[in-house]
Amino acid sequence: MLTVEAAGGPRIAAANPAARAEGLNAGDLVADARARVAALQARPAAPAADDAALRRLALWATRYTPAVALYDEASGADGLFLDITGAAHLFGGEAPLVADLAGRLAGFGLTAKLAIAETPGAAWALARFAPGRRIDAAETSAALAPLPIEALRLTGETRAMLRRLGFKRVGALAGAPRAPFAARFERELLKRLDQALGRAAEPLRPVVPPPVYHSLRYLMEPVTTQAGIVAVAKRLMQDLVHALTRDGVGARALRLALYRLDGETPGFEIPLTTPTRSVDHVARLIELKLDRIEEDVDAGFGFEALGLAVTRAEPITARQTDLAATAEEDGAERCAALIDRLTQRLGAQSVKRLAPRASHVPERAEAATRATAQAVAWPAPDQRPRPLVLLATPEPTEITALIPEGLPRRFRWRGLSHGVAWLQGPERIAAEWWREDRPTRDYFLVEDDQGRRFWLCREGIYGRETELPRWFVHGLFA
């Protein structure tokens, strides 16, 4: 049996059939249980490990339907909700689906209680107190009526109060006037009753975000090689292309799930820079991803099913792709494909792109963001010169001028001396006063006697902010 710490001493959290045969039940004091059974074996419960195992099982159960949710926290039960609406026909009907699910769980060494109903609350009640049944919406009220009030997922305090008032069955609650319950009990009682009977909605929270488009393929023989995984994934993407084309959208993010024979479900996300319907491009990204995470994807005895889901879709503007395609459009597509390949090979954090920021200070006017993030349009270029290479921070330089506030005749930077052959400016850029107190800068485009062009700045207005302005090199022109 498993034990938990509680008021008055450790209590039984769960007991196996042998312990229950001795009259031991969940909630009993461990001290009393040891007094009754001398050879009792007790181990502390591990709720965190149980939750992790249940989540892994929920991910595996997505092989039947994308919508799999854990029992809610109020129920305190170890089980799953599977919304099989629109999925049962893939297994020949609801009965074959349940039979396949029960057989696979038994193969994992798990004893499962299964039931099918029109509402999550009714399915929970039947699975716990009348397993093996399948009821329609019209049968819900009659099927729940003989069940104990524990079938409504109520708190212990509410159950105890109802039993003191003489209510033992769900049917007695359903047929009684509602006003006294609303006045005497918390909202939980009527809410759970209405959810079970289908009078109130009970939205489920899937363990993974519900996909926009989803394709699943069961294999006659398990695959174990990377080439086999890529080949199946390619066919899955081909299945999705028809729906994507019909709706005028493309995949912006994908998720590949691999269902292993032992119940483990490794998988990974595939972000894309721009929406796509290209089967070859997606297959190449999956291959690159598998190359990078090969050690993390253990095939074991093989994968019996693969699922590919579009978790984010965006519109694709229809256009002619041959004669009417411009060099700019073609270049944008090739650049996006390159970013996708680099991301899968190196990781999303290793591939960056520059995006504009609302700042007139040059070093703050752009920032590095993830290359797969939504591209931000740059503001229209103006006539002011900007260097091809902007240094992260302005680097000090020594200048030679006729007077302290005059323009440079020569400057020395990184150990080399440069004569000024031509100069354009200044362009005055004030500091962002709401961020920091910093002197004003005057920027100049300077060409030296070798034809090299620099972006020099003078920090501080002579006679107002400083008596000796400082000079810096902040960028390089082509």
C-alpha cells in the first residue's frame, strides 16, 4: 500500500487487492492497519511521479484523438478524458476503439476502467462506478440515477453533508428542487450535477494545444530508422496539403509525435519562418531536426504510429510562381527556407535576425530576435546616411583639429592614422532623456585619404555641455 502524511499520523493513500481483502481502505490510519496485518508492506506515495507518469500516458493517448485531457484537480483521480468525437471511425467504431485502448493499457500492465458518455462528468461517473458502459445523451439521466453521490466529483465536505440529509444517490439529487441546494450548498453541487447531465458545459484542457490540422498514420510494421520516420512524415504532410490548400493557408508551426510500442511518445516542434505547404521542405526540416536530437529520440522496439499536426496556420497569398515571380519574392522564399534549415540544424536560439525598435539612438534602433519570429516591417528609409556596419558601442578615437571645437583633419583609430579627405555633417542626435542623462552627439560621414568611409561622432556640445568634446568611431560604410 501507499501512504501519505496527514493529521493524526500517516494514512493509506492507495491499497492493492491483497490489502483490501484484509479490510484495509484508503484513508485508514497506517498504525491501525499495521495492528491488523503484521506483514503489511507500506511505501510513501510519490504524487509528483504519478502526475508525470499520467501526463506521459496522456501524450500516448493522443494516438486515438488529439483532444486528451487529465482529470481535473477537484476530482483527485488518476485518469484521462478522451474526446473521441470524429475519431472513432478510424478504428471501426467506438467499441473497437475502446477494445484496442483496453488491450494496449493491459499490455502496459495497467488496469483501466473505461466508459463512453456524452459528457465528461457522465463518463467519469460511469468509469468509476459502472465501467464498460456506453450511453447516449438520452440515457444519461437514467444511467446516473442509481449511482452514489460520489459519482458527481464533489468534495468530501459536500458529500458528508448530503449523506447526513439522506441523499445517497444521484437520482435523488436530480429529482429534488434546486432552490434549497442553491441556498445551503456551494455552487459546486449544482455545477457538477448540471455538467454530468449535460445542462452546463465542461470545457476540457488538452495536455497539448489542439492542432489546427492533424494527420495520423498507423503502421503495419514499426519503424526504427530515421529514414523511415522521414518517409512517413512526408506522407503525413502530403495528407495535410489538401486541407491547407482548400483553406488558403500554410503551416507556420508543426508538431511531430512518435508513438513507441512501449507507450512512450517522443516528439518535437518545428517552427517555420513563413507559412508553407511544401512537402519536401517540411521533410527536410524533420530530417535536420532528427539529426540534431538523435540521442534524445530512442526508437526502442519501434514506432507503431506517427502523427503530424499543424499547431499554427497562416494565410498564403495566391500568386503565380514562375513568369510573374519577382526576384525579391523569390529571394524572400529562399531566405526563409535557409532560416528554417539553420534553425533545425543549430537550434532556434542560435539563429537571429534584426528587427527595428522605436528609438532614434543608433545603437538602440534595432535588436536581435529569433529568426523564426514574425518579421517586422522596417520603416521607410530616409536620406540620412547610415553605415553598413554599426559597432555595438562607439569606440574612442583621437583627432587632430585646428581648434578644440573644430572639425577633424586627421584621426587615429585602432592604432592606425587616417587623414580626412572629405567630410559631411553634422547630424545631431540628442540623448533619450527619459532613459539616461547623456551628452548630445553630432555625427559625421568621413572619408579618409585611402577612400575608406567612417561614421564619426562628437559627443558633447562645445561650450554648453563640455569644454572638450570627445570623438568616437561608431560605424563603417561600404
